[in-house]
Amino acid sequence: MKANLLRFDGTVEHDPAIDTWMKKHEGELGAIAREWFEVMRRCGDEVREVFHDGCANACFGDAPFGYVNVFTSHVNVGFFHGASLHDPARLLQGSGKFMRHVKLKPGTEIDAAALGLLIEGAYSDIKARIENG
């Protein structure tokens, strides 16, 4: 029995709407958002993206694995199946059934290596869910 996965219509290799959105977020918050979305973009050749629900989403094909959103005082780097990710650095926040996020604030240290591993893990996880049913 295959699990039902969230799917987004309209994913593309590079969504110009994301670039437009990023340009609206200048300063430190915008720089943080751009940095971590670029990490998601580089996860693999199958990465597609879509601007959906007001934020930049990274997908494996049409199945989202991560997103970046900018708020007034922080940036969320989020994961659609974050509850199942290995998180030894305990960066993930949230208590939902599936989703989790990492909150990044200017001037606050973040374990960049650990966040990078979470992004890689989210990509690998969705890829396995798609390829193995």
C-alpha cells in the first residue's frame, strides 16, 4: 500500500517567482533565506521548485521536501516530513504529525553542518518515499 504524499502542481527546474520573492526580502533575513534555499536547490538533479503558500518550496519532482519562509524577525527552514528526520543536534521545532522547522534569527549562531544534514536527509527521505513507494 503506497503512502499518500503531498504533491504540488507546476514544479519547475527554476521558478522565477521564487527569485522575485527573494528580491523582496533584502537584508539579513533575505540573505539567510537565499543561503538555505540554495542548499536545497543543490541536493540533486531531480530537485524542482515552486512558489506555493507564500514561500519557496523545494521538491523531488512534484513532492515537496523543504521550504524557506521569511517572517518579521526570523526565517524558517522547514521540512514536510521533518518529524521522521534524524536530528541529533535537536534543531527541529514543532509538534505536528509531519512537519518541522528550524528557526533562524540574524545574529544567532546556527549549527550549519547539522542544518545541512537535515536538508540532505529530507531530500533523501522524500526520494526514498517516491522510489520505494
